[in-house]
Amino acid sequence: MQTTTGKVINQLRLNERIEQLSQIGRISETGVCRLALTPEDMDGIIQVRLWMENAGLTTRLDPFGNLIGRLEGADQALPILMIGSHIDSQPYGGRYDGAIGVLGALEAVQCLIENGIQPHMPIEVIAFCDEEGSRFNKGLFGSRGITGQLEEGELERQDKNGVTRREALEAFGCSPSDFEEAIYPPGSIDSYLELHIEQGPVLEALNAPVGLVTGISGPLWLTVTMKGMAGHAGSVPMGMRHDALVGSAKVIAAFDDMVREDPEAPTVGTVGSLRVFPDSRNIIPEEVSFTVDLRDMEIERRNRLEARLMNILDDLSFRYGLTYSLTEDTNSEPRYCAEPIKSVIRSSAEEIGLTLPELMSGPFHDALALSLVCDYGMIFVRSKDGISHHPSEYSSPEDIGLGTEVLYRTIRRMCSGMNQPIILPEEAL
Ligand SMILES: [Zn+2]
């Protein structure tokens, strides 16, 4: 099966599956809408399930709406190697986000089978339910589900038509009353691997088709509200104003400057939403709310920046005669990929002549939920112009093939019968 490029995986089969899956829920030339737990999502599951079964996997749809294809290992009692991603999409999404992780995992495992390699431990290929969180406004549902991380009231969340998640799951043939027994017991998952498009511009800028993920950065989400005093735009002299929008604008600019200070650091900061009250052209803004999204791989650095943002708020509020209040909407810590798995991915890429640049993941992935229960590793594939969650999202078949090949070789090493990643000596890397 070896090709001239040294690839073992079946590139044509992978290309065809990606193309075929992208026809389900297709909304334009290249756009896809496969919202979680909709008929389009089910059509995608039926298709992927068929491919899994043809490859020789035993499949099931679990109570959380996850599609799982299992390959038994030589030793059934060992903790499993789980590999996957998601096939739901954003409402105006692209063809590759999530899909290449599920179809790449299937291709890799199918190649193991076709090459007569029996893994020591069982392998499960999984398409997680509702990673995107677009329909019920909360994502990573399936991956949080199997790891016991669902929160109170999640089943009562409604989509924009008033359908609850519970109703949508039931219509999907999934029963929330079976959740408990579908949770994987602690220790039953040995490791998790995920192949995903980068959704950012870093690999493209480095001219690299594939990258090694160091971890998923922890976002801090704040909502800041600055309050001043309204007044007529024509009558209040400049020296007497308490303009909440001017104060907020200064804070936002100072925040951006601060995050940019160290160009070597992967820190990113964004103010993506702003609300002005009363929002009228001839009234001095009385109250402004804006969001802050701050991410970093180093929690200490992120905490230092957060403290400095508080100083900026104090200083500028004082200078512009404003008061402010804060709410913390999300505060999650960075989750690092396991060193031994990174080492296996690196060596696997070396085998086909690839040196992988290392980069962090700003966006969430299902791997984030899995990172709380097992070691994990992630492989990124270059995204054209860094675009994602949009029909113009693009990764070339060659790049996806290389990422899948690295995944295949990583799995082959990890399931080689020792239940331990093979770690090459330093000089061989
Ligand atoms: Zn995704």
C-alpha cells in the first residue's frame, strides 16, 4: 500500500469521504450547516457509521449522541485509546472543522486493520455530539458527557425554536436516563488523540502542512461595565464630561497594547462585543459594557496581565470620572498535551520527513474535556488564511493526508503491544 510519498493511508478514500460528508447539510458552493442533533447531523452519523462498519468496527450511538466505532484489542481489559473529533458544524460553517478528525481517525484505524495490525488495547473512533455549541449555546456536549462533566440544567437549554436539548436528544433516539451508565469510569480511557484543522494562520505563516499542539490555552472571559454620566452632546463642556465610551475606548486600546508587549508570547486578547447606552448620536454615553477574552498557555502570565488590566481600569476610570464593575464569565486553565504522546507524534512525523512546529490551540476542542480524565495529544493541519467557521475554510487534501498519516503512525506506535508509547532516544528525534 506504500505510495511514492511514503504514505500508508489511502488518500483517495479519505478525500472522497471528506467530500461526501461535506455534501450533507451543504448550504452553498462550499458552506456546510450540520447543527447538532438535527436531521442533517443524523444523516452525517448514518454515513460515518456505515463507513465505520465497512472498515470492521463495531458501532453504537451512545445516550449523549456520540457515534462510537470500536476495534477490539488483544487485551480487552486494557484502558482504551480514543481517537476522534466532531461532525457537527456552525450554521455557516466549513467542510473540514471536526470532520477531518473523525474521518482521519477512521482512515488511520482502517489502515491498521488492512495492514493486519491488532492493537494491544481496544481503540475507539468517536464522533462527539455537539462540539460547536451553536444550537444550544453550550458546546463540547458529548465529550463532557462521557467524562461526567455535564452541568445542572443542560438538558433544559433551548434552541432558538424553543426545542430543549432533552427533546432533541430523544428525537435522535438517545435517552438521557441512560447517561449515568454511559460515562466512562475513571481510568478506562488511556489516551485521547485528535486531528483538527488549525483554524488559525500560524502553520501557513511557517509554511508547514502539519503542526504539533502543545496544549489548549485557557480563556478568561470577563464582562466590563463602565458607568459615567449622560448629557446633551451640544451643551456639556468637554472638561465636565464623564463619557463612558471614551473611557472604555482608552481601556480597550491599553489592553491591546499590553497584550502585544511580548511578541514572542502566544498571548492573545480580544474585545469582541460592545454595548453603548443610551446609544444615541447626541447623548454622551452613560454606560458601556464590553467583553474581554484573554488566552495564554501560561496561567501565571495570564494572571499577571489580568492584574494589570485591573490597574488600567482603575487608572482610566479615575481619569475619566467613571465607575466600573466586572463579571467573570469563564475562567479555565490551560491544558497541556502529554509529553510522551507529543514525543510519539514527533517521531511519527520524522518517519515521513516532517519536522513539526509546535503551537498552542486558542480555540476549544473535544480534547479539552478529555484532558481532565486522560493524557491527550493533538495534531493540527494548516488552514488557508487561518479561516474557519466559514464556508471559505480550506485545508488541502495533501495537508490533511499528511496529518492523517502522522496520526496513523502515532496510533501504530501507541498500540504496539506495550500499552506504552514508544519513545525514541533523543538523538533519533
Ligand atoms: Zn472543531
